[in-house]
Amino acid sequence: NAGVTQTPKFQVLKTGQSMTLQCAQDMNHNSMYWYRQDPGMGLRLIYYSASEGTTDKGEVPNGYNVSRLNKREFSLRLESAAPSQTSVYFCASSEGSSGVLLATDTQYFGPGTRLTVL
Amino acid sequence: QKEVEQNSGPLSVPEGAIASLNCTYSDRGSQSFFWYRQYSGKSPELIMSIYSNGDKEDGRFTAQLNKASQYVSLLIRDSQPSDSATYLCAVNYNDMRFGAGTRLTVKP
């Protein structure tokens, strides 16, 4: 039981390049999330998916797009990377419910992707 | 104004002492409160969740919630060097909002 997996673990991009961060969970969870973590700022929500087929913006969505490919997979795309997007990106999942985020849900985090944009 | 505030620390306690970590939040409508532990270079892992006013104990950890004061705390009894980490407070509004974390060091 792998939990939440993320690829790649590390990535260096040049300004303007694009890339997709991959996330998969094997816990049969309904809800999935993408966060970024910057020093001194804690985790900030980029996008979330309450259930398969739905996605919504979080606190800091600008410059990102997401795809909920199926129940297991939730990808994050940077179309034109900028140095301000240098960060550690975490994917998380929670049990959730049909189309609804549950306030009591525990979120389980993947190992993170360390992205540097030069 | 930050929605979830934590003292960034570092908080240093001797082994065997009680470590007290504090968190305040701004939205009175918040329903759920979580403490996550994050070791350096690793992902956050859940320690405790609390939903009602009062105390909730789990082993050496006690979470305390006071909704009137918009305050949640985590006490770690008999602190061990392995407890040295950053502790993140998270509060659920319509989505989860995290504090910046408090770095705890437990000295042998």
C-alpha cells in the first residue's frame, strides 16, 4: 500500500518551460489536493478536486492548471514556469464524499516535488 | 492578516519536558482543527485532530481547543529528541488553511 505517490521528486526548469507534476493515490479517496510550501509561509492550496470530474481553485491558482484524470490520479501543470513558482509541491488526498469536501477529513500527503525555476 | 498564526520558533525544550505549541485562527466559522508534524525534507503527517472545545489526548500528545478565544494548542509530554520537527497547525474553513509552523528542538 503506497499511499500517495508523486513524480518527479526533483525538477529544475528554465523560465518559460512547461511541465506536469503527477500524483496518484491508492486509498480509494474521493478528494485530492495540490499545495505549495514556501519558507515562512506554510502550505498554500493551489487547486483541489472534491471528486472525480470536478476541480476548483484554491488560495493560489494563478499560473497552474490541473486535471483529475480518474479517481486515482490528479496532475498539476505549469504552462510557462516562472522563478516565483520555485517551491516544494505536495499532493494530498482525503476520503471525502461525493462532490463534497468534508471538514473533518484527514489529508494524507505525498513525499513532495522540489521544483526550481531558473 | 494571516488566517492561521503560529509562533515560528524555534522552540527549544530539554528532553523529558513538556513542549507547548500554540495556534490562533481568524475565522469563527472554522469547524475542524489539525496538528501535523513535518520532519525536515519530509511531508506533513497527521498527529491529532480536534473538533470540539476542550482537550483531546492521544498518548503523549494533547490537543486543546477554545473556539471562543479562537485558539488551539498542542502539548507534548515527556518530549523526546525524535519529536524535533516543525509542527503545522491547520484549520478547516471551506478548505484547509495551514499556519507557517513552529520549529521544535528537543535537546538531550
